[in-house]
Amino acid sequence: DGGITQSPKYLFRKEGQNVTLSCEQNLNHDAMYWYRQDPGQGLRLIYYSQIVNDFQKGDIAEGYSVSREKKESFPLTVTSAQKNPTAFYLCASSIANEQFFGPGTRLTVL
Amino acid sequence: KQEVTQIPAALSVPEGENLVLNCSFTDSAIYNLQWFRQDPGKGLTSLLLIQSSQREQTSGRLNASLDKSSGRSTLYIAASQPGDSATYLCAETDSWGKLQFGAGTQVVVTP
């Protein structure tokens, strides 16, 4: 089956810890994206990558970091510098400017 | 900064009634517009994609229109069913492939 997988589904973090969210796709898409969703709000872009070994900051990149060493993978690290990391995180990939989404990871800071 | 607005934020209709969901955008250079469905705690499912050169797209009971001159898109869902209950989001794509999302319309279809 082709698609986008995100893991874990739920993640709990203590304050001051860095955590990494996984995103993998087997759709052979070049572009990948990370979004954050807060209750009652639309999605906001954190980082995006149009090609391997290259990525760009989105609207809310502060406190986050990414890497794109392989076409299939685009992991997101939430660092201790992110002041309010509790949210639902969605990964997407795109072809011909149509985006397809993974199932999401819900991160909670304890 | 481009903005996308969805009104109303929530909508409740009886089963069988047609649904009309509105999306307005400020980007006159829109590349395309995409409608998504999101069930609680889940990711987004793409429903329809309208290219900037198109006026509408149809898939089954769903029809989406695009009017660039007025900065509006409308999603019509015919003969609504309880299974249509979800949050519907629209997003406009710029020429770099970046999406700008609306906050969504939460729809409840009552049996």
C-alpha cells in the first residue's frame, strides 16, 4: 500500500526534553511538509522540503528542526526551545501541488 | 500575508439536506484550491482539487466551485448523510506549493 506513515500516534514529553516525530512516505513524492494543528485553528506550516538535502522554514519554525537525508523520510524534532509544543502534528507530501496527509502524531507536554 | 477564511465555523443539518460550505481567500495569484475532510483525531483526506484555470470539480455527491475574481470557493455536498459529519478545511496553494489553510467548518448531520 502506498501512503504516508507517522509514528508514534501519541507522544508524551517532559518539559526540557527534545523529541523526534517520524514521517515516512512511499509515494515517491519529492516535496514533504510538517504542519501543526491547535484546537479550533487551521494548520500552520512548520517546515517544508522540496528536495532531498534541502528544506525551508515555514511560518512557525522557531523551536523545531528537521532533516531530509532520504526522499522517503522527513523527521521533525521538537526542541526544548519550543514554548508550547502540545499540539497535533501532521506530515504531508505532494505531487503536482496536491498534498496528501499522514494520520498525525499527538504530542503532549507533561 | 494571505488569509483563508471559512464561515460558518460550525453547521448542523438534518439528514438529506444539501450542505453548502464557504471558503474565501485573499491571494489573487492562487495556484489551486484544495478541499479536505478531517475526522476527529485523524489526518486530512483530500476531497477535491481545483486548478486556478478551472471553475469547478465534481466527485460523486461533492461539487466544488472556484471564483478567483471574488476570492471564493464553495463546497456543495448533496443529500447529506450522518457519515458526512466531520470538519471540512479548504486550503489555497501558492506557486511554491505552500498551503494556506482556513480554520475549518465543523459539520454535524443529524439522522
